[in-house]
Amino acid sequence: MNGRRNIFTLAYYGHTMRKQWSCLEKEIMQGTMPGARRRGRPRTAWMDNIKKWTGLSVEESSRMTEDRDKWRKYVHGVVNPRIEDG
């Protein structure tokens, strides 16, 4: 992972996912755009980066964000993995 930027992105994801369901940000983050997609290579979606960085599915990550402390520890563990010797 690229460090600080990803920490802030994952922290914002956790913050947004803890909001009420009627929140527009949360609906946009989880929703899909109606209509046909454009020609060419598909753009990388925001949620694709979250899945790639955390290694969790969308359902697992949204469940984990409900517990703020657990999510914070997980994000810092993913971004700054410790290498154990021995």
C-alpha cells in the first residue's frame, strides 16, 4: 500500500459506512450508475481499491466498519504490516 493516502482513504470509508443508510455519500459509495458503460477499459472503481487494499469483500469490510476501534486497528495493520522474525 502507498501509506498515508491509503490510511486516510480507508479511514474515510469507515467513517462513511458508519453513517445512516439514507446518507447520500454512502448510497453513492455502494451504488452503481444506471445505464450502459463507456467503451474501452473500465475505470477502477473506488470500492475495487478498498477490496484490493483490505483483502476483504464489500460485505465483510462494511460489517467490520461498524466497530470503530476494530476497523482502526485493522487499517493500521494492513497499511503497516509487521514482519515477524523467528
